[in-house]
Amino acid sequence: MSCSPAAGGHPPRHGPHRRGRPLRGPHGPPGAYTIPLDGPTGALCAAAGWSPWRPAHIHLIVSADGHEPLVTQLFIDSSEHLDNDVASATKRELIVHPEPATGEDGLAFSYDLALTRVRTASPVAH
């Protein structure tokens, strides 16, 4: 899944508020899926008795000048496997609750992200 720079025909926003529109893949919107079951990862899941499923989620990479980039995932509240994510990445604070988009087809949600400012090294006194 990828995001376009504008949602529903709206121009992209600049500054701290941005919009994105998830693009549908060849099989529709993102959903739950299994990790690859062949190879060592699948063997480990089978041996440990773990579910190989990941819940539906959206990957984000957020960056801004003067800030550390943030790489995260947001999970869809209606997805199966929120309680048994094989990657153990699902956290309550990362679950979003999409609702019907106002005046548009599809769903929408808001989520606040905070970036950390880049720390500059202090000169070392000699």
C-alpha cells in the first residue's frame, strides 16, 4: 500500500498537517495477511505454535527538516489479529478508528504524530 500526497482531490497540506490517501492494491484495501510461511520464519512460527498473521496496518515514514524521521505503523481497529500480531507490534495507542469520510467515499481518521528535534553535538572543550 502507498499513500498519495493528496486525499479526495484536496491539495496537499504543508506545515504540520498533511493529508494522505491510501491507494488500493490489486486486491482492494489493505487487510490482515500472513508473514511468509516458507523458510526459517515459517518454521519458527510452526515450532513455537505462533499465529503467522499480521493485522491490517498502514506504514508511515514521517520526516521534517530539523527533526529525526519517524517510522511507525497504524493499525485498523476492525482488523482481525490485533491481539496476536506475530510481529508483536500492535500497541493500543497505535490503533486508529476510521469513520466514513465527510463528503467523500471511503473512510478517514486523524492521528497526531510528534517528531523529535535533531540534537546537535556540543563542542568539546580542550
